[in-house]
Amino acid sequence: MLELTTAGDGVARCWWGAEPEIYRDYHDNEWGRPTADDHRLFEKICLEGFQAGLSWLTILRKRENFRKAFARFDPEKVVQFGKADVHRLLGDAGIVRHEGKIRSTINNAACALELIEEKGSLATHFWSWARPEQDPPSELPATTSASTAMSKDLKKRGWSFVGPTSVYAFMQAMGLVNDHLDGCHVREACAEERRRAMRSAP
């Protein structure tokens, strides 16, 4: 059952977003906030791949290390990574040292650049999957028809570690959907930001 919590400072939040403090800050200031910055979109979809089999809290605590290791997730820089970089990353205790996920990020940088060349930006393509604001969720599925369709699209384009569950988590985080609960103190702010984003979307 989805619930609000007022733990800590007494402010109503989605049940997962009150503790620890790093989660509270992420919930209040990032999760569900519409994002059109290509570097942030690329970073998040890659980090969702690293999260597979782990908790988001683990990734969030390592995020700054990931950013340093992967050139701030600039796809034009990541695509140039070679064998020496893979070896370097496998020795970096500050990130998740999974060779498949590391190579996937390099592969996805090339795919991202191809998508930017085709569409003009990652944001243009990703936001084409967004839908108008809906009622607050009464349940949070692991996947949706939209995340399944986006996953299939990305896989056809050569992306990896972009299964429907990872893609849906990406959509939630980047504001393509608004899954803050009814009564959560940031739900309406996210809704208004989404309305502006949808109006300005190409």
C-alpha cells in the first residue's frame, strides 16, 4: 500500500522519500522534476543500468564518484573511452565495478550521439514518450506500456541495460510521469513543471 510519511521534519512525502537525508533531498528536489538537459538524461539512464540488482540508495551515494569516473556523463567524452578506461573503471572502488555495465555506458554514449544526430537532442526523443498529467497513483507498477515501448525502441537502436523496469524508473525520476502521491508536498509543483515542459516540448 502506498503511503505518505511525515517522519523527520513533519512534511508530507512519499513513503520512500523521508530518510535518510540524501533520499529526502533527492525526493524533494530531483525525483519527478521535468528534465530536458541531455547530460542529466544520459547520466540517469546509465545509472539506472548500474542500479540493476542493487538499490538506488547505493547508486545515489556513489553518484559523484560516477560523475567523476565518467566525465560528467558527457557522451562525446564517454564514447572515446577505450580499454585503458575500462581497466581504470574496474579498479575504481568509488563506483559499481561491473564490466558489463561499464561497457554498456560506453556503448550507450555512442547510441546517444546517434540519437542526438537524428532527433536534435535526447530530450526531444525521451519527452515524446511523456503523457499529460494523470491522477495520483494508487499503485506503482514495475513497468508500464510506455516504458516497455521505450525500452524496445532503445534496444532496437543498440542501447543496452535499458529494460522496461529501468526505463520506467528513469521516466519517474526525470518527470516524464508524475508518480508523487496525492498529498505529497511536491506533487503539485512537479505537475506544474510538467505542464510547462509539455507546452514547450518540440
